[in-house]
Amino acid sequence: MDTADEATDGTQDEVGQARSIRPEDQDPKLWRGQGWTARVIKNEDDDGWAVEMTCDGQSEPSLVGPWTMGRDKKNPKPLDASAFATLVKTANEVLARHVQQRRAQLHRNVTVPVEGGARVRVDLDVVPDEDDPHAILTVHDAAGEVVSRSRVPADFKLTTESARRWLQGGASEG
């Protein structure tokens, strides 16, 4: 069974089964299903075409990419089930990478040796609040239990050395 046959539109039929995306219910330049809308648009930069993928409930597309010309070299190739399934997969991957990147920007951790040879993990989680940006510094023991939690400036630079200094005296790092 190919990907096109497995595509569903995220809704259910009368017995609760996922309903397949039916090409006959779609437009050649506009497909909806699986939480996404694919729209073939005129490429503003040249004479070609582009496709934009917009997540349901969003006003801006999450993904815009080139789209293939049709046989007449003037009009776009129509969307089909296989192309739509590929676009949905790609758009979901783009969103997942965005979430992963955002998490990496807002979360850091280091492991620091402490007295007696034990090691603790220090996590820094930035809270990007427009009115009150700050970060939370959390110390975990070897078993993963929270030892302490402190509020620090949002621009705190977490390094092994700054964490060690923090643990030794609570000195803040800016």
C-alpha cells in the first residue's frame, strides 16, 4: 500500500474510522486534510509556481516551496494524494525541527562535580516572558531529584564554571 492510500484527512466516518483523503473531494490547487492546507500559488519571484503548507488554525504558512510546472509549461501540476502526503510529512518535520530548536534556545544543562566526587546536573530554563523575562536554575542530584531551584536573570550564561560558582556561593552570573 503506498503513502497516498494511507493518507487520512483527520476526520472520522460514521463508525469512528479515520476517513481517507479522497482526491475527488479536493481541488487541483487546494488540498485539505491531516490538519494541513496545501495551496499552489503563483511564485512572486519568477514565472513559476510555489506550494504553501498552512497548519489548521494558523494564518501564516509553515512551509513554502517550489512547485512543478504542468505539461503545458504555463500552469502548475495539480496536487495529488501522493504529493499531498509528502508535503504533510515535510511540513510536520519542519514544525518538529522548529520546536526542537526553540527548546535548545531556552534550555541548557551542565554536569558539575561537587564535594566528595559526586556530580550534579544543573539545568537552566529561560522563561521568555515579555514583561518579566527570567530563567530558572535547577540543581538535580545523581538520582535526578531536585536539590534546589533559583530564579536568575534571563541572560545568565550557564557554563560548568558559572554553575560551580553558583553552587559554591549562589553568585549570580550575568
